[in-house]
Amino acid sequence: MDGMNREFMERLGSAQAAPDDRLVETWQALVQHAVAHFSTEDAWMRREAFATADQHTLEHRVVLNLLREGLGKAQGGDLAPARQMAAELGAWFSRHTQSLDAALALHMRRVTSATA
């Protein structure tokens, strides 16, 4: 999970730093990573019957919808929404990893320890 989280932040950093002519490309890479990242976590939560999976998965869906909306607008030439999202997404992701992802990681360690 830590590696996926680092990669998310790297891709977000690339989008934040991208010049206008590369924003769509870097935003697309962020969206693609987020789809794979969130799908992996969602599968872990289903497999482990994680108690707060519904809330965690819902947050993933909401953010993916926003990322896709930003991509669509950027592809249409309106870069402002993606720029705004890029500016705010880091703070959301920090909260997400420190709360929901941390709880999932702890649960997975406990389940693994109990079955080992």
C-alpha cells in the first residue's frame, strides 16, 4: 500500500508541475493510477471483510468521479478545474492515507497475524 501511495503522490506532483501542454497527459496518468490503486484497495477490503469498506470505497468512487470530470474538462480545453483539483488533492490524500488507509493496513496486519 505504501508504494501505491507514493506513486499516487508522484503522479499528482507531475500533474501539479505540468505545463499547460502536458496537463492532460499527466492528469490521465494520475487517473489511470488512481483506478488501479483504488481497485486494489477495494479488492483487499472485500477479501478481508473490512468493517468500514463501504465508506472507504465510497470515498474512492467520489474522488475517481472528480478526477475523471477534471480530465474531461481538460481534454476539452478547460484546464482550470484540473489545476484546482491538483492543488487540493494532496491535502485530501494525506487525510485519506492517515485515516482510512491506516485503518485498513492495521486490519490487514491483524488478520495476517491471526492466520499465521
